[in-house]
Amino acid sequence: MSVDLNTVKKIASLARIAVTDDEAEALVPELNNILGWVEQLGEVDVTGVEPMTAVIPNHLRLRDDAVTDGNVREKVLANAPQAEHGFFTVPKVIE
């Protein structure tokens, strides 16, 4: 696949990027080089290689989802400027 000047201008328009004519001309060989590199990647034999998401193996450290600091409502509300009926009281935002 090859990119020409009109294609660069159309891509810039779709991406809502302001590109001058000189910048567009400079982007043509750069985009062609990038596409050539992507084509080279397509030639690599990856038979037997499993897809990976990272270079190193990552394992999630799972823990039990258990509440360990519950029943401290009164201590938490003691720090509140105002509290009513066991909840924080805040100023009304919408009138």
C-alpha cells in the first residue's frame, strides 16, 4: 500500500488536524515507511507463538473480598463538620 499527498490530506481532514502543504509532503514518505515496516511484520513467521499482552508474565494477586474495617460509622462521622441521621450533611448544590 502506498500513500500519496491526497491521502495524507484526507487523513488529516478526518483527524481534524491542520496540515500545511509542506507538512503534508513531508508526511508522505514517513507514512510510507511506517506502512512498509508494518508489511515487514506481516512476513514474520509466528507459527506456534501464543499471543501475549506483556513481555514478562503477569499474574493478578487475588485476595478475598472481605470487609476488614466496618462498623466505624461514628468514628468517621466524628470528623464531619455536620452529620444527620448517620450521614454526612453537605450544602445543597441544585436549587
